[in-house]
Amino acid sequence: MPVFKTPFNGYSVKFSPFYEDRLAVATAQNFGILGNGRLHVLSLSPNPSQPFTEIAAYDTADGVYDVAWSESHDSLLVAAVADGSVKLYDTALPPTSNPIRSLREHTREVHSADYNPLRRDSFLTSSWDDTVKLWTLDRPSSLRTFKEHSYCVYSAVWNPRHADVFASASGDCTLRVWDVREPSSTMVFPPHELEVLTCDWNKYDDCIIATASVDKSIKVWDVRSFRVPIAVMNGHGYAVRKVRFSPHVRNLMVSCSYDMTVCVWDFMVEDALVSRYDHHTEFAVGVDMSVLVEGLMASTGWDELVYVWQHGTDPRAP
Amino acid sequence: MAKRSDSSRGTVHTLAQYYSPDPSKPKRPIPEVGLHHLPDLIKRGRARHKLLPKEVGFDMSWQITLIQISTTPYSFTYITRTEAPRLGPWTKRQHARCVVVDTQIELFNLCTSKSCNRMAHRRKQQLRTSMATQSPTQNQNQGAESAEPAANVDQQGATEEPVKQSSTPLVFVNSEPMREEQVQNAVKFLSHPKVKGSPVMYRRSFLERKGLTKEEIDEAFRRVPDSAPTVQTGGVTQDGQVKSSSNIQQQAQPQALQPGLSASAGVNTSSATLSRSRFHWSHALIAIGVLAASGAGTAIVVKNSILPRLKSWIRKVVIEEDDEELKKLNRKPTLVEEAAQAAKSAAAAAADVAKASQDMLISKEEEKKLFVEVVSLLDKQVQEMKSMTNALRRIEVQEDLRVTQTNTKQLIVNGKADYDLHSVRSTSPPVSYEPPSSLHPKSYMEPWEVSQVQNSSTQVPYAQGNGEYLNSKVQDSTQSNGDGDDALPWWQRRNVRIREIGNEAEYNGNGSSYGAASNQPPPQRTWVPPQPPPIAMAEAAEAIRRPKPAAQKDQMSDTQSVGNSSDVSDEVTRIPRRSESEGAVKGGSSSSIPSTVEIQEDQELRRE
């Protein structure tokens, strides 16, 4: 299974929706606390001796906390940079002309970026300045700013079924569901007693959302009845950093945590933990499941390694 | 077009690889909404226009297309792509040439009412005509095929869409009614004075964290009149379409709420039971109050304790550390106010004491200066006495005429001595005053001062005996008199000494014997009877040496005025000693001397 060593500590990894062998890795120097950042675009090759080929690498002045592939252009990337800027990169252009745009509106670190999979022209960025901003590719400034959280917004994710609906998870322990057409959030509820670090929508059921928090648990909710979770999954030893639903299997989801493991869960089953991978030797902070290849998942962590493996196999196996 | 049909078949074939029941090939899962009909569509060849999913099961890029496909077998929407150069490898593989009709899709999404459906229908026709201009053959086929399904789409898609769209707000909005208990708890929370001081944002986020819905929070804010929440949503711009659609949405919402209410009835009961077992507001308020009070109390106590501590530290430099400990012990803050007052009074007392000690030091220094002066004067007197004795010896050899001269000289000397003694006497009141004051701030004496006192007290036996420590230290007093007797006998002794001085001056011309007598008290701490004077030459040598050590010793005992006074008295005693020794030496001196002594005595008596 291919392993890629990044020079900096990894923060996020995303598969390209256009190419099944391409992925982007967001990294930051010194664990993202201080220093530069780099955005890698890697390509998987069938050649076992050289599993990864780096298509492009872009340096940034501050750490890159998240990356999102554009759904409209196969070479476009959106990078969420820790200095508060949102940078757009085009891998088809020479590196001298990259980044093609640098959007500076957030006043604090931009923690996540997510591209609208349905409209494919807009993307969201969430930041530690308590806001979520909506952007389009053609405009130099944000379309809308959603400011209702009272603490850092760690994640904003579009609903895969409803083009205008998205959810935001914040450090003020609440999850808000927004509709872009509405002036304010349409729903707000506290999924956890502690900070909610991540959330993700189920790809097959538009009302099911999973949240994971500092309290080491992952909860799956139905937004229609948000008082009681559908499932609560404990098993991580530390705060859960990221949760992703599988695009192929309805009940499957993958999570990565500060306990250096990547776990795969099935929330409809009593014993939810399907498999656990502890290949990382540092915090595992980024995980993604490929849309194009079933079962393919990638993870990255602060140990500067990117693993890509098939579900059910050992990520460290050669 | 043949090509198109071929390609369409190719597409069908390609698509079929996803949906074929061929077990060897993994079957891509299909979302629930309507896509299970897709294979049928494809097989029947109705899917004339290529869908471009990367994977049809769940394809994030093309989800919209899947949604738009209705559940009825013959209706679908076509997706076309405008940016041909941007086509990915998938599309190339599938030979797709399509145009994305995003706006149409958008309309489909938003429209819930019938009028909107009509609009969608019209728009679709427009698009079809535009596409017809681009590729007439396409449109022909499209028109033929899609007329029927398009119509179906309009009807059923539209009906689909309203259901979908009405479900959107229904789904993503809190549809349960307000829980009165939660609202009341929130009202109590907001009415709390501590909470009133906090920013509105914090109050709102606190309530949200407790699980209140927006409506409940708004209701609570409405009920508590003071707090003015501001819903902050920085909306910069919105599309005109979106606004119109939002209006339409709001119309749909009340309709949707009713079915939602029935569905959430069951949820309410569960939430009510949950709220009972949950966090209680009163506990939160009590905790807030206790924490705030304890925080304020510790802050006040710390403030009050720091001030006196600083002052005591300053004092530490001047005073012993015992006082600090005493004050710290005294400073137990049982009550904040009492502690503050006690600290203030202690600080004031300490300041006063410091001032008093300083004054004492100053006065002691002054006395020391005076004593030095006195000693110097006495030295002069001693020297004069020596000269006098020398002169007397000379006179003894000579005739009586010179005796009268010496008498006058003695008178002068006596006058000087008297003057000196007066000056000495003037120092005595301060000396007598000293011990009481020096005793009182006993603790303020520094070690080196204490040792000096010791030294000086040992030198001076008649330290004004009121001082306790002087008493203890004056163990080895050279003089026979006890400390308690110092005052009176000292005066008396002075007079006696004066007389004796006069006697000495008369018949002791020997400065050496004078020096020998003076030798005795300072070096020896115990009283030793005066030794018989040694040989003349030795005495002379000692006498020469005498004034220097005497002067040095006087300088050493600086700070203690008691020491000064004791030195003064010592000097005075020395003089009589010398005079006595001189007198002894000159036992058989001339008769003129006794006469002069008598004269002196008379003079002294008169003066006294």
C-alpha cells in the first residue's frame, strides 16, 4: 500500500472527484502552529516501486488546514490557509501563476473548505472567527457570511442531496443546519457536551448527519428528531478529528482521531466498530473515502505520512 | 443521428456495466430516490441523453441529475454540459457531449407551486429550442423523446419537486413545538442579574448549548424584556431568484408544519422526560453565584493582604523579623473588614516606631558628638594639668612668689575644669534621659549597636542604671559603686573628684602618675585598686601614651550616649585617680600645695 512522506505535518487529504488516482494533501509546518504550509497534489501509480508521483506542490505562507477539490473543474483546488486566506490553485497552470486567487476575508484561521457538489459553482469556508463564508469562483468576495456561532467553526459540509443546505459544527458545542436561502440558521442543536469538531452528511439519507466531538464519541443524528441520536459510537481514546460517510455503503463511515487510529464504523449495527487501523504514529487528522473507487480510503496525520489503502487491507502492507 | 444512437448505445452499454446483474462486476449502489428505475430506462433506450455520472450509485458531481430523475419510468431530465474542453476522462470515454442546464435544474429545485411548474415547463422549452438551434438533429430526437417525458416531468417532476422542496424546509427546521418548561428555565436564566451583565451572544449560545430550539430561545428573549438579542447573519447579497424562492418556501412551510407537528408529537414526550433528568437551571444559577462571590472575596482578601505585606517588608530592612511574624499572626482575616483595619493600624504603628528609632539614633549621634567634644576638652585639661604639675615642680624649687602665680593658674585651671564639668553635667541630663528611651525600643537595636552598648557599658560602670540591659551588661564595672547609685553619688563624686583634681593639680606635678591612674580603668574591666605608681620614667612613658588610647576609646563608643556619659564619668574618675596617685607620690610635698588645695576647695564650695 503506498505511503507518501510529506515534509510537513499533514492536515487534510481529499480524493479528486474527477480522477480516481488523484488526491490532494494539505500540510502545515510545525503541526500547524507556526510556519509555512504546503499543498500536495499526488497521483497514485500502479508502479509499486514509486507509488506516488507528485503532480504539484504549492507552498503557502502559513499552514494549510484543509483542501477541497472543485466539482466543476478537474484541476481546481481550494485551500484553506491558516493565515485567514482562501487560495485557489489550478494544477493545469504553471506553478508561477499559482495561486490563481487569494481570498482574504476571514479574520482568523480558515479551518475547512467544502465544495458544493450539486451546484458545483460555490464553496464554503469555515473559520475560527466564528463565521462560515459562501464563495463562488467568479467573484473575488464572498457571497454570504454566516455568523451565528459563538466559537470557532470547525467544519461546514454541504448536504449531498439538497443544494442549498449545509451544516456547520462549532466549538461552541452546537451544530447548525443552514439553508443558503434563509437569512439565518434553520436548525441548531447541541449534539455533544463538548466541542464538536466535525460533521458529515450521510450520502444516502439526506437527513442523517454524523457529528464527532472532543468527548471521544461519534453520534449519528436524524435532523428530523434531533433530541436523541440514532447511534452513539464510542471507542476512540481521544477526541475524534474527522468523520466521513462512505459514498458507497449506506451505513459505513470512517473516522480519525487523536488516538492515532482510523476507525470504520457501521452505525446500524449493534457493535458498530468494523475495523480499526492504527498505522499512524501521531495524531491522525485527515481521512477521506474515495468516491470513484469503492473502499479506497486515505488518511494523513501529524506524522507526515499519507496512507492510501483499500478497506479491509492493512495500510502499512507493502 | 447514427452516431448518436451508436454512441447512445455505447453509453447504454457503458452505463450497463454499472447496473448489469453481472456478478463479476461490482454493482454500484443506487440511492433510493428513483434511480432503481434507471436501468429500465436505459434498457428501453429512453435515456437518450447521456448521463455522465462517474459512478451512478453515489456521485457527488452528478447527484443533481440523479435526483431529478423521477420515479416514473418515463420521465427524466437531461443534463448537458457546456464546457466541452473541461470534460473529464469519464465523459470522454463515454463520448459525451452535453450541456449542463443548471438553471433549469435550479428551477426544478425551487419550484413548488404550480405557477413555478409552468415556468419550468416554459424554460425547458426555451432550452430545447436553443439546443435545437445548436444541434438540430439533437433537438429532433430530444423533442420527440423528451416531449413525452418532459411533459411527464413537468407534471410529476413538478409534483415531485414540491414534495421534495416542501420536505426540505420541513426536514431542516425544528418542527416540534416550544417546550414551555425549557422556555421558563430560559427566562429564569435570562432574568438572573449575573446573566444580564454578560453579552447577548453568550446568553444565546448558552441556551443553544442546553438544547433549546430557536423558537424557544426567541420566546424566552421576548419574555425577558431587558435583553435584546440580535440575530447576526451577515448576508451580503442574495440572488433575486433565491429571494423569490424563499418567499415561496415560506408559503409552503405552514403547510408542511402540520404534518411535521404530528410526526414530532412522539418526540415531545421523549424530550420532556429527558429534560427532567437533565441539568437544572437553579443549580447553574447557584453555581454561578457561588463562583462569583468566591472570586470577588478572594480578590478583596488578596488586595488587603498585599498592602500590609509590602509595608512589613520595608520595615524588615530596619526592624527585626520578629515584628513581621507578629503582624502576620495578627493579620488573620477572619472578616475582610477587620483584617483591613488591623493591617492599616499595624502599618501606622510600624511607621511611628520607625520614626522614633530614627530619632533615637539621631539623638545618640548628637550625644556622641558632644561626648567627643567633652573628651577632647578633658584631654586638653589633662595636658594642662601635666604642664601644671611640671610648673609646680619648678615652683617648689623656687620661692613663694611663684606659688601665688601657680595659685592663679590653678584658679584658671579650676575654672576651666568647672566649665568642663558643667559641660559634662549638661550632657548628663540627656544621658539620664537616654536609657529609658533606649530601653524602650530595645528590640530596635541592631546587633552591632548592642555590642557597642556592651563595650561602652563595661567601660562605664555607672551607666544610668535604669537601663535593664545596661545593668546586665555592666557586669564588670570597674567602679565600686552600684548602677543604681550612679546618679547621686556620681554628682557627689564629681565634686569630690573636682576637689581631688585640684589636689592633684597642686601637689601632683607628675603627669606620669596621672597617666598611670588613668591607665587602670579602661583596659581593666574589673575594679582594681590603684597600683602604686611605678618609676618616674615609666610613668612618663605611659602618660605620653595615655591620651591617645583614651581618645581612641572615646571615639569608639559613638552611638551610645550612655556610653558617652559613662566615658565622661570615667574620665572624671580617672582624673581623681591620677590626682590620688599623684598625691601619693607627692606625699611629702611642699606645704604650699595643701594651702592651694584649701584655696581650691573653698572656691569650689563657693561655686557649688
